[in-house]
Amino acid sequence: MAKSILVGKKPTKYEVEILDKPISKSKFSTALKSYNKVLVVTDNGLPKKYLADIKKVIPKSKKVYIHTLPAGEKSKSLKSFNSILENLASLKFDRTDCLIALGGGMIGDVTGFVASSYLRGIDFIQIPTTLLSQVDSSVGGKTAINISQGKNLVGAFYNPKKVFISLAYLKTLSEKEFKSGLGEVVKYAFILNAKLHKILKSNSSLVLSRDLKILEEVIHESIKTKSKIVTQDEKENGIRAILNFGHTFGHAIEAKNNYKGISHGEAVVLGMIIASEISFLENYISRKELDEIKSLITSLGLSSDYKKYNYSDLKPFILNDKKVSKGKLNLILLKKIGSAFKTSKFKNSNLSKAFK
């Protein structure tokens, strides 16, 4: 049964629709009724069936074009951004046309940034096909590309017109991709959502077996949490910062690995454990709570071994993080499970101590 969540504030409020089956022709026709031309941006790692299915449900009255990027984080680049812009211009797209982002987080981020920039803004629709993009990057209006100095350093806040989340896409995800998404799901449980924490704790085996009923509940609770936060704080001036729990260290781990061999979700999980260790060292959470955090992560089949990384190796990347303000590093720490906060007041010695 479809579930719906409204995200954001007027005039850019949009609907996220969670479907337990593929997107129907009638739903897609309604979403596209005011547009003439459509450019579907996707990558060559997406199962061909998914692109074929989307083409089938786009009304025949629309002119449809496809722009395919190479799969992988390396395509979240100025080169990709420019190639889509030039394609739109050559096809004479205007503000009566729209973009569709069909794929994972990389596709959504690049497409959204293009949509925010072309003609100073045209509409786009998100169809995230990975668990990670469904619960995280497709919701909240953050769009970005990477440059050599760091991840997500160039981008814009720009809301989609609609987000379609189909659980059908999760069936073909690799174990690595699925667990990458679970990393972000767990984050919501740790920072704000006690109900989600309870669901994950009681149903870890059903989550891992991809039971659709449980996954629908988990995705719904995750998006509800993100929606609550980003609706309050669309431009990351306040509470939205807690969504970065684990990301300062996670992004540093990704950068240290040159974005190879470790997924975003896997890196964020390690980052959350490091941030939890610091929360313990700063006397915010107890040893019991720290152990409970690690236990939930392990029960979902996620790796918790971050000790192969040294603080000294990650430090250059950490200090280049977007959360450095006025020369001070801001961290997202836990007061308790289900309550996170931003602070620049911590003992610097606890950063390196957390890695020992």
C-alpha cells in the first residue's frame, strides 16, 4: 500500500510517495502532465529493465531523451554536470520541460544540481533506485558534485517536484549496496527516531532478508525523520546539521580510500562509531549506550572495524570538511541514543583517543 510524506515548505513543498510495486502509468502521467520534453539521466550500471520500464510509463505525448553517465562516484563531477547542461541546451530544453533522475545518489545529486543551474532552475523528479538514495539523498533538496579538494563542495539547495520510491528496486541490489543504505537508516535511529531504533532492534533478521513489509516501515520512518528535520531547516542553518552524524569521519575515510573499495554507507557507519566513541569520551553517553550502538550495527551485518585507520591519516580530510566554521571543527555527537547535537567544544585529544 502506498504511503505519502510531504517535505519542505511552500512554495517548494513536494511529495515523497513510497510504493510497494513499480511506478504505474497513471501516477507517472499525473507527475509529468505539465511538461513537454523529458530528459532521463541515468548510469550504465542500472539494470536495463528499469530504464525500459520507465520509458513505458512515460506518456507517448512526451518527447523523451536519455543521458547515460558511467556508473560510480567518479561521475559526480564537473565533467558530468557540463555534459548534461550541453545536452539540454542542444535539445532546446526550456522551463516547460523537466529532468528525471533515475538511479542512485550520484545520479540524483548531479541531476538536481543541473536542474538548479540550467536556465536558473527547471523542474526535476527523483526516482531513487538504491536504499541509500531512497532514505537519504533523494529527500531534502541537497544537490552537489565533487571536486578534487573534497566531496560535495559545489552544489545547491534545490527541491525536486516529486520523489517516487519503489520497493521493487531493492530486490536487485547487491548485498554491498543494500548494507550501504542500512548505514543511513541506522543513523536516523541514533539521532532522533526511537521508534525506528526499536523496529531495527526487534527485526534485524527480517530487514536483512529484505522483507518488504518491514522495509516499507523502515523506509517510511527514515524519510519521516529526514522530512521533519529538513522542513524545519531547509538550508542547514540549525537542526539539519545532525543529519551529518558520522559523516565528518565517514567522508574522510572515503577520501582516504580515494572513493574506492568502501561505500558511502559503510564509511558513515564507521564514522558513526567514531563519533559515538567521542561522545563516550566526552561523557555524554555511557559505556552501555556505546555498546548498544555497536551491537545494533553488528546485528544488521554492518562492519564496525575502524581501527585500521589512524587519526593522523584522516586529519587532513577532516579539517577540509564543510563542517569547519571559523577555523573550528564542528562535530555531531550524541547526548543519548535518539538525541544528537552539534558542537565545536570538545577535547582535541579525544579525537585521536577515539582511534586507540
